[in-house]
Amino acid sequence: MSSFFAEEPDWYRAEAHGQSSTATEPPRGPSLAAPAAPPALRVAVALIERDPNLRDCLAGLIGQGVSVFSSIEELAPRLNGTPVVAILGPSCIHDGDLASVDRLIQQRNEVGAILIAPELSTALLRSALRAGVKDVLTLPVTAEQIFEAVERIANTLKSSPAAQFPGQTKPDDSDPGEIGKVITAFSTKGGAGKSVIAANLAVLLAMRSDRPVCLVDADLQFGDVSVMLKLAPQHTIVDAVASIDRLDTSLLQSLLTLHPASGLYVLAAPLEPAFADQIGAAEMVKIIEVLRRFCSHVVVDTPAYFNDVVLGLIEVSDNVLLVAGMDVPNIKNLKIGLQTLRLLNTPKEKLRLVLNRANSKARLDVSEVERTLQVNADALIPSDVVVPQAVNKGVPVVLASPRSTVTKAFEALADLFLPVEAGKRRRRR
Ligand SMILES: Nc1ncnc2c1ncn2[C@@H]1O[C@H](COP(=O)(O)OP(=O)(O)O)[C@@H](O)[C@H]1O
Ligand SMILES: [Mg+2]
């Protein structure tokens, strides 16, 4: 790795933590182990913390690749155009420090910042995002969380030599040729299987695609995508809406949660139903438009009713999966839903009928259902006990039971959007 600083870069080391030296050798955090296989980060990592004890503790946690500073003002003169991720310690939460960060980031687009806060309030998150901080972690923090955030920010830095989403092509606002496809799962009945279908389809697409794939939980009151994928999101869609005016790919990327087993990115639903009110159709559409700039596919899970947000989503979607269970109320409601979509002038070509529990003991005949709806089914997902078992484990069934018939059905569904051959490689994480 080349030298990025005019002077001898004693504090700066590219090629990641664990291999390089710092001006002052920081002690290692005694109880916090580094991740098993630390990723190679080709970016400078600077820790800024006024309190010497906290500084030592965090430096120990991050490892030997980090360089330590007691203020932003101390870091600024050392910059020379090389990408740097600045980790702001808990003493930087004050307005004065955030104002310095804001100035620095505005002047130097090679700098990305992460804040480690003692605790997170909406007010602090808002001020941090306004100051241009890309991610906020809260204490207690693990080395893994820091590395994941650093890597994510490093990927977004303008002149970063390693500006790649992990294992994927660089998300790039300037590449209009690669606008991602939006697939929304919708049904007019709760429990039809929208979330199971959206999550498993998104996981398969993420493993097939060589670009990022994102699952958006737009069931804003009762979203359960995070539970189904056993994720503990640090950020949700509410944070994206809080900074909607300055939302760009890098800010939005910092709000996504990675599903490590598949490489899927998730934009989580609000943690509390009350926050759902803060998200309108315009905000949702803007978020989707930003996501599709760097994702090959954006899969959206929805609630079981039409509202402005759902209508906005249907409008911007390339495809709408109409999910229906195989019983009379499901089919009756789907028929009403189809009529509503027709009234809204939704092009029929967008719609894909997905019949869930298609082998159900209730014995509704698929061809009879198709005749009633005057639409042919594009995918049939069988009923299988492995589905609720996987849901309860927080593992998508396509990973929990890869040989099951239900997984085969999900693979056929994914083939409609990205056949295996079209994906340049399969990614398993
Ligand atoms: N094909 C299936 N076979 C067996 N159980 C299923 C199937 N699809 C969904 N389920 C069960 O139904 C429940 C409801 O599905 P979910 O996707 O949450 O519905 P929705 O999002 O439409 O409300 C899930 O927890 C799952 O256990
Ligand atoms: Mg659901």
C-alpha cells in the first residue's frame, strides 16, 4: 500500500488493522476478541477521542492499524486526499465537535465518519447525520461492529482504492445504466405468506446477484423481516426518513443491516408501530429510488392493505407479487385486490400471481383459482412444516432446508427475476 501522507505516515496504515503499527502502541481490550477473520481494509482508520482511558480502550478494541487523535483539529492537518474513516469516540457527541466534523467532511470528501455514542437518542442521531456522520454505534460496542461499519463507510469514500461493497461492484450514483428492479410482495390478506416469500426471494437473489440486493420492510407497523432473518438492526427506515433531504447512496447504505449468511442488505421497519406515521409515500418512493441506484434488485415486503405508501410502492415497482393462500377468503380478497389494481391502472404485465400453500389440504384447485381470478399463477409455493420451523429459528427456509420442495419452489420464483446462469456467481457467506 502506498504512502498517503506528505510526511512519513507513522499513524496511517492502509491494509487493515492487526498488521500495522501506530505511533503509540495501544493496549488490547482484554475481554473483547477481534473477529475470527478480520477483513482487509484498504483505508486509514483514525480514532478521535479526548478521554485518554476511553481512547486506549477503543484503540485496543480496533487493533494496531488505528491511529489515535484527541481532536478533529489534530487530525485535519494530517489529511492529504487519501480515504480515511474517522471513528469519533463518545467525547465527540457535543455540538462543537459535531460542527468540526461537519466542516471537515464538507471540505474533505475523502473522510467518512462513524460516531460511537454512549447511548443513542433521536436528537443525537439527527445531529450526527446532519454533521455528515455515516453511522452511529452505541456502547457497548464490539470490534466486529466497528469493522463492519468501517468497511461499509470505506466503500463509499470517493477516492477510496477499495471502494467496493463487500464482494460486489461499487454502488455508483453516476451509472444510470444499472437501475435495479423493484419487486413488491403484496396481498390483501394477513398471514398469506408475503414476508416469508419476500425474505426467501430476496435471500436467493442476493446469493445469485453480483451486485447488492436489498430487502425493504415496508410493513411499517408490524414488520417482521428482521425477526425472520434474526437481525438486530442498528438503524431503520425511520432514520432514512429523518435525513430524506440529503439521502444519497452512501448515507442509505450506512442504514442497512447485512444478513451475513446470504449477503442480503435489509432496510428494517420502524422498531415501534407509532413511528410508521413518519413515513409517507413520497419518502418511501425516494428511498426505493436511491436503493435501486446501487442494487440489482430491491424486494419490498408490505402490510396487507392498500394505503398511500403501498400504492406508491406498487407504482414504482417493476413487478408486484400478488401473494394468496389457498383458501376461499384469500381468493375472495385477492379478487377484490385485483379489481382495485385495475382501477388504479396498474399494468397487468407487472403482476405475478404467487399461490402459497398450493398443495394445501383444503384442496382448492389451482386451475379453479386461476379461472376465478382470470390470471395464471406464476409460482406455486407448497405448504411445508419446514417453513414455520425456519421462521421460528430466524433462518430463511431456503438456507435452513435447501433440499426441500419449498426451496425448489422459491428457486423457481427467483428464476423469474434472475436465473442462476445470469448471476455471475453464487455468493454464500
Ligand atoms: N408455504 C408455507 N408453508 C407453511 N407455512 C407457511 C408457508 N408460508 C407461510 N407460512 C406460515 O405462515 C405464517 C405467516 O406468513 P407471513 O409470511 O408472515 O404472512 P404475511 O406476511 O402475509 O402476513 C408464517 O409465520 C409461516 O410460518
Ligand atoms: Mg408480513
